[in-house]
Amino acid sequence: MPDATDTDGLTVGQVSTRLGVTVRALHHWDDIGLARPSLRTAAGYRLYTAGDLERLHRILVYREIGLGLDRIRAILDDSTADVPGALRAQRTQVAERIDRLQQLSAGLDRMIDAHERGLLLTVEQQASVFGPQWNPDWPAQARQHYGDTTQWRQYAERSASRGPEEWQAVADATAGLDRALGDAMDASVTPGSPEANQLVELHREVFASYFPLTRQMQVCLGRKFEADPGFSAHYDGIRAGLATWFRRIIDSSARAHGIDPDTATWQ
């Protein structure tokens, strides 16, 4: 490609190729008076001289560090412009942007870990938060069974922003619900009563710490609480027969909302 001189210039296409700038950008800079070619052919085509290319190189340098076109114009055209001051201000903005990007990167790392692991706590932290009965293998098992579901993605999104204190609050809310269920059963609260329905709503509220729980999904969980050996052992360990009673108050509440517990599905 030929070199530009002060008397023999390069075309827009040649400059575009040489500098890696789009023809559209060169036309725009010409239109706004930022970088106008000094020469024109008889046919009216733009031609850039060596001096024009030097100005374009400077524009590209300042644009690369994030300066806007108006600021670049001031630096190039105003002999009184405080160039070091403008560059220091830009450096401050770049540093702030880097900090935001680093925070974003850290957040993305946590989100990735949450989708892959579920619970972002060490084994020691899990035991401290959830108690000695907690099995640290449970999150991995849940990921294996439910990792492709919408609910796992919702759970991971919540988990990514939680540390030990937030999980402790979830564990405390869950323990409080368990105590309330046991006390209600002791008090012979009847399925379908206002007190029982209030507990069903409390369960949905507490469970929302993991993912939103529809009433049909809650019915499916109620069945699991009664039928699954692990869940039934947990609830029956609080009160004998609590797993079945819990399933019954969920079913009664569902019927009050027009849902047939016998045909409810996970939706």
C-alpha cells in the first residue's frame, strides 16, 4: 500500500485498511470535523495526507483509553487544554470501571459455583449452620437429580448471594417452622382450619428461600414428606405422625384453592 504524503494522499478505503477503522467511522469523523482529509481528487474523493494520518493515530490512541470524541477534539485542537488533567480523570474512570468489572467477575464466579455446587459453604460452615445431622453430600446429590430444572437454577441464583449469615437465617426460619408444626399438632389443630392454613402459607414463605413454591408443587412436596424415608424420619422425629399430619394440612389448603391433591403435579 502506498504511503501518504502532504501532496499525495490515501483514499478512505486505504486508510480504513491501514488503521483498522471502519469507513463509516472515517466518514463520521469527517462530517463532525474531527478528522477531515486535507485533499480531494478532481472527482471529489477524500484523500488523507501524512499529517491527516498522524491526527488519526492520535485519535485512535485517545479513543482506545476511553476518551469521548468531544474530549479528543479538545485535546487535539485547544492549545490550552489540560491534557495531563484529562488523562488523570480518564485514569480514575478506568480504575473505577476495572473495579466494577472485577466485582462482576467475582459475582460470575460465585454464580457458576452456585449452579455447579448449589451451596457455597465449606463443610465446616454447613455443619455449623445446619447442625450435626446435616450431610454435606446432599447438595451434590440434589444437583445430580435436579440440576437441569428451573427450580435448581432459581435456587442457584439465590445461593450465589448468600454467605453463612444468610444461610443461618434460612436455617433458623426452617427450625421455627418445624417447631410451629409440632406445637400445632400437639394442640390438635385440624387440617383446613385457619391455624393450619396459616402454617401452610408459612411453609411456602420459608421455602421461597430456595425457589418459588406453587400450591401444586407444595402438594407434591407434602407427598414426599410422608413417603420419603429421609423426610418422614425428619418430621416424625419432631412429633410422631407429623409427616402425615403435615401432608394432610397441605392437601386441605390445596382443596380450598381449587386443587385436587390426588391429581396435582409439579408445576
